[in-house]
Amino acid sequence: MHAHALILSILLISIGIVGVLARRNLFIVYMSIELMLNGINLGFVTASSIWGKESGNVIALLIMAIAAAEAALFLAMIVLLFRHKTALGTDDFRTLASKSRS
């Protein structure tokens, strides 16, 4: 059973990495990052269960708290970008950065 959870964890992290590297839509990139965080959490909880220690569960809870704060900031940035550009491409962030510097 532990092997299945670890394989699922690795699979979730791999799918998240492919989503971050291959996609141009910011919302899909955000969802891929969340998928990777969930895979990491599953790995920590599984390792905690294998070794009989609670430290993995504590780290997973801390990651969930950080992910909640990250979700609020990232979604706020996505909403602001969509209002400004009416698009969610990663290239739109580059144009905003170049306009703010000049």
C-alpha cells in the first residue's frame, strides 16, 4: 500500500512539472504547481506512515498553510492580469514587466 502511495506521489509531481514547463496559460501553471504541492504532501504523509513518525504530517500541514497563502496571492495576480490584458498567457507578464521599468 505504501508503494502505491509513493508511486502516486511521484506521478503527481511529474504531471505538475510537465504542466509548468509545457503550458502557457497562467491558470494551468498555477494548477500544476498545486498538483506538485499535493504530490509532495502525499509523499511526506506516506513517509511518515512508513517510519511511524509524525514529523511528515506536521510538514504536510505547514506546506498546506503555505499553499493557501500562495493560492491567494497567485489568484489575485491572475485576476489583475486578466483585468489589465484580458488574457492569461505567460508572455503577458513579460510585457507588464517591461512597461513598468520604462
